[in-house]
Amino acid sequence: MEAVTIFSRTVLIYFVIYLAIRIMGKREIGKLSVFDLVISIMITELAVIVVENPERALWEGIGPMLLLAGLQIAIAFITLKSRRLRLLFEGKPSPLISNGRLDREEMRKQRYSLDDLMLQLREKNVTNVADVEFAVLEPTGRLTLVTKDEYALSKKADPSVKKTSEFRYEGLPVPLIMDGKVQKDGLEKIGQTRFWLKRELEARGVKDAKDVFLCTIDHRGRLFIDKHKK
């Protein structure tokens, strides 16, 4: 009889976890930040407790599991409105290679060794560090690469693209506006001011930065602007 109980609980918990992950969204499948990892481990542990202890009431496990799923959804919605909270819960990307040079200080901060770097490079079919122009360690622990060949190809001029005036910058695309808020660190990175950004937005028919959901600029001086839907 106990075996039947364990079997039925296992099947039930399986569907509860399945539904919880589906409710939390595809972001839980596509990536796993530190916060997501903590939630996943806690849900797994609660499931084990309920399955291994038939004498425990089901709600003692299912209740907290659904609570954790609800907490994840609530925090996900809150962080959509606040980049500061997103950085707090998920962390921010760490550039390990910039303009073809290793950032030893950033590697030290992330406790990321050369062996770790070489391993992830090989996983992306890159055998020589000299072939990498940019490498960014994402909050999920994945390494994003831009090779020197790819970067050189992207720098070829495109006469159909409108560029910003008096612009010089070498690096990955930089966010200048996120969720309607001007990113001061982004402007500092490209050596520009709010006045410059305001002028460039007005030249493209945007009167206020608050009307912009996302604005980025790349090394060719090309602005990408996505406005808030009214």
C-alpha cells in the first residue's frame, strides 16, 4: 500500500513541478540565474520531502512549491520595471576580453581562471584566445563571444544606415536608455553626455527619453531605438 502511495505522489508532484515551471515562464528553461537556481533547488527539495515521507500531508509540500512559483513570478514582474533590482537579483555581465585583451582584474573578481576561459572557448569551437575580440561572462555563467573576424565584418560601412554625428567608440553595443531611463554608465562608456543623447533622439523624432523602451548604440555609431507602446 505504501508503494502505491509513493507512486501516486510521485506522479502528482511531477505534474505540480511541470505546471510550476510552465507558469514561471520560458526564461526558466532558457537560462538559469542564481535566483532561478535557488528557486529550482528549493522546489526540488520540497518534492523529495513529500515523496519520501508518505505520512506527510501533500499540502505541506505542494503549498510551499506553489508559493515559491508565485514568488518567482512576482519578482520577475517587479524586476521588469527596475533595472537596479534586475542587477540585484540576476547580476550583470562581466567583460573578460575587450578589444582583444584579457581583463585580468575582472577575471579575478569573478574567480574565473584561464582554464575556465579556455574550456568555454573550446566549447564554442575557438581554440585560440588571439582570435577573440570580445568575451562576456553572462549572469547565467555562459560565455558570449565575438571573434575578430566577426567584428571586422560588422565594421564594414553600410551607406543606408544613419549614424550619429561625431562618434568614435570601439566595443560591444552599449545600452543608453532602458525602460525609459537614461543609463549614465553607458554614456560615460562612450564619452558622451545627456545633451548629446537628447540631440540624437530629437533628430530621430523622439522628444523625450521616457518614451523609449530601449536605446543602444554600436561601434559604428548606429542607434537602435524601440519606443514604448502607447
